[in-house]
Amino acid sequence: MKPSTELFDLIKSLSKSEKRFFKLTSSLQSGDKNYLKIFDYIEKQKDYDEERLKNHFKKDTFINHLPSEKNHLYKLILKSLRSYYSEQDINSIIKQEIKNVEILHKKALYKECKKFIKRAKKLARDYEKFYYLFELVSWQKKLLEEEYESGNFDEDLDALIEEESQIIEKLRNLAEYQILYSKINYVFRSGGFIQNEKDKATVDAIANYHLIIGKNTALSDRAATICYYIKGLCAVTYREYQESYIYFNKVRSILDRNPNIKSDTSKRYLMALTHLLSSYIDNKEYQKAEETIQDIRNLSKEKGFNNMDVKVSIFTSAFIAELTMHNRKGEFGKTLQIMDKNAAMEEELKDIINKEKEINIYFNKAYAYFGVGEYKKALSIVNIMINDNEQMLRQDLYSFSRVLNIMIHFELENYDFLEYVTKSTSRYLGKQDKDFTIETVFVKMISKIMKKGEENKNEILALLKKEMEELFQNKKERIILDYIDIESWVESKLNDENFADTVKRKNA
């Protein structure tokens, strides 16, 4: 059985300051510290090799029970991280305060208990942590019982009950928005946009839900950010970028006014900026797009945006936006420069970049190589995507990669192989539940060229251009242009012009 890499992955995820803290806390412990030897050795490894680890420590007796030593080290690192973040993470801080309340209550130090509850409640309100507020009110009610038993009836029980009722309502409200978010996020993550009537019905139901269309339905700022984010995501799946721009800006505005909630919902803030970027790129507001990319990169300096999870998202969001923007403008050479510039960071983070971002980067890279005429490089990347058996995630990218694959083979003049590729792509598209036909029309026309011979190429391409012009009257059919400008490609073939130049002229 292949050794587990969980310990290796955890050690490699540690920042310099986290490692320093772990070493510091370990130095305070007495006794043998074999776990530190393992830590230091694994830290230096590029890839986990347990056999080398065993061989290196073969003279030490602890290596005979390596699994338990690894498990001990893993737990110690987690314990160290809990301590490290105990004063930084708001959830940890409030939990500690509640634990203090519990301890003081057990010791019958009720006066001190009240002080801690008051302080913790202020934190919970500031960050809209309603679950903790509910728990703290429960402690207040316990203290009230003690007051009554002591003959003190100054405290107002009705006021506490009313406060508790309001907190419960806010919790329910927030939970309902979270359910709606999960539903719209599923549609977006699976297809990128509405692909059929089933998707449309799902998004329509969410967009018209009473908490979404109603006024003042969000009972907290935290709920309001989810509400507007849902509205924005609904607009994105409809490809209504102008509308999504309004809603994501509202998310940004609310969180900018509430720095505490912003730091606690850093991913939502980042994703709102990422969707704003898509709006700017779609509307050809490239200056605003570049400013927003810089805004995203600057987030790493802010509170709540410095953990590894968010740092990776900051990198990938800005990176993909730059690739997409320059590809859309036909500046494929610039895209390659950005790829080279970010190659070291991409390599460093390759094991923790999520699958969706990974395939998005693949697609943009392949399209960039296609744009500069490096078709074999483009083909090698597209083949990675086509050979991936992903059945659920971002089927839009997987589908359009097959269209790009056909264009690459066409440019490489792999006419014999193209017949197989077009048939394969037709079968693939036939299995997709989509309400638009541009991909199918495109594949049929290329297949027609293969059958009738290259001498009829321009005639068939002209027919394809005409069909595309008619199809593109329908907004749904134009979705492909957000990924591949097949319109400019056909035009470049007909005019015997460079593809990148055609895209640039069209954008200008």
C-alpha cells in the first residue's frame, strides 16, 4: 500500500511563521523529540518518500514505530496551529470567551461571568455570529436563574427572550439564503451557464424566490451579501453581465462598510470581485478590469486574506482573469508572457489549486497557444482536458475544448484524423443536454469540408459564416464566443488573414 502523504501535505502547507511557532512551542516541551527529526526531514523533501525517510533514520529505534510517530507529529502540528490562530480567528476568540464563561460559572463567579458574556456578545454582534450570540444568551438565562434564586429580580427575562427570538430568526434567515446559494452555485459550477430548460427552471425558481425578489428580506448584513451574491450568480448563469455587475458591486459595497464581516467572509468578497472582472471583460472595459485585478492582488495585505486557501484563490483569480482578458482581446502573445511570469507560482501551488481553476487555466493556455500558431503545444493541453473523465464540473469548458481541438487539427492539416475527431465530438455533443446548436453546426460544417475536399473549403466556410450570423442573433448561441472566437476564426480563413489580427480588429 502506498504510504499516506497527509503529514507531508500538512507540513508543506505551513507558512514560515507557522513553522517558527511550531518549533518554538516544541522547544518548551521536555523529553525526546523524535517528531522534530521527522518534521525537519519531511520539510526538506520535494516529494514524499517514506523509504528514504526510513533509511535515513534506520539507526534510530523510533523508526520501528513510524506510523505512531507520524500520527503524534500530525496531532502536535494541529495543536500548534490551534494555538497559533487562537488569537487571530474570530471564531476561536469567541469560543475561548464562551469557555471562560463556562469555567467561571462552574466556580460560581457569576459577576465575572457577566463581564465575559458582555464582551463576547459585542464581538458576536460585530461579526454577526448569531450561533454564538444564541449560546451567550442561553448563558445569560442561566445566570438569571441564579439571580432569581438569590432574590434579585432586576434582570428582564422578557427582554432576553425577545433577543433570543430575534437571533433565531436571523439564524433561520441566514440558513435559508445558504440553501439558495448552494443551489445556484451547483448550476454555475457544473455548467458555467444555463444549458437547458431544467437549468433554467432551477435558476428561475431561485431568482423568483421570495427572499430574493422581496425588499428588505435579509435580516443582517451577512445575509444581504449572500442575497446579492445569489442575484449576481443568477445573472451570470443567464449571461446577463450588466445586471450581475450591479449585484456584485452591492456585495462589495456592504462588505467594505463592514470590515469585520469582510475579513470573516474573505472568499465571498474575492469571488464578488472575480465576477465583477467578468462583467468588465465582457463589456470590453479593460482598464477597469486591470484595476480590479490589482485590487484582487492587493487583498493579500488585508486582514482575513492571508491564509493559504484565500492566497491560492487570489493568485488563480487574478491569473485566470489576465489570461482571459488578453485572449479575448486577441493579445495571445501577452497571454504567453503572463503564463511565463506566473509559472513559478503556479508550479508551487499546483497541488492545491482546485480542479475548476485548473481546467480554466488549461483552457486559456491552449487557446493562447492556438492564437499564436503554436498548434502542437495547444493540442497537448487540449488532450489533457479531453482525456479527463470529469462528468460534472464545468462542462462548458470541456465541451468547448473539443471545438478548439477540431480547430487545432484543421490548422495542422490533420485531415485524415479530423474525420475521426468530428465523429467523436458529434457523439459527445449528442450526449449533452443543451438547448443551443452552434457547436453541432460548427462540427457538421468541418465534417462537410472533410467529405467534399479542401477545394470546397471556402464555399463551406462561407456557408458556416452565414449560419453563425443567423444563430448569433440568439443570445444563448453567442455563449461560445466568451470562450473561443470561432466567428473571427472563420473570417480569418475566408480572408486569408492572421487569426489574432482578426480578433484584435473585431475588439477594436
